[in-house]
Amino acid sequence: MHIWLTSIPLFGDAIIDWEKNRVIKPKAKALALTMIWLTMGYSIIFSNLRYELKLMLFAIAISISVFILTRNSYPKE
């Protein structure tokens, strides 16, 4: 499965970059953050979830965003 995933042009390079250098490229960061906030924001604003669950979704989105933003964008040399 690993070989198959890393051979897919859409995200294979990102997997290899993460495994070898623990980096997330800026374009991937931007896409990930955009998708996270669009999906979480939609769920928070338009769903009939209880207030506590909406707060939990918000906390998860912040936690994931902090993780992504604190990863290096380029390998250290």
C-alpha cells in the first residue's frame, strides 16, 4: 500500500517529503488549512450540533492548524 500511495502524483511527493525530512511544503499547508477551516467552519455554522460539539470542532481545527503551521516548510541543510 505504501508503494501505491507514494506513486500517486497528487500526494506521493508530500508523503515522501514528510517521511524523509518531516516537512510540509507551503502549498500543501495552504491547501490543508483551507480545507480544514472550510469543512469545520461549515459544520460549526450550519449544523444543528450542540454547542459543546461545535466548540470541540473548533478546538480540533485550531490544534490541527497549529500542528501544520509549526512544521518546517523546507528541509534543513
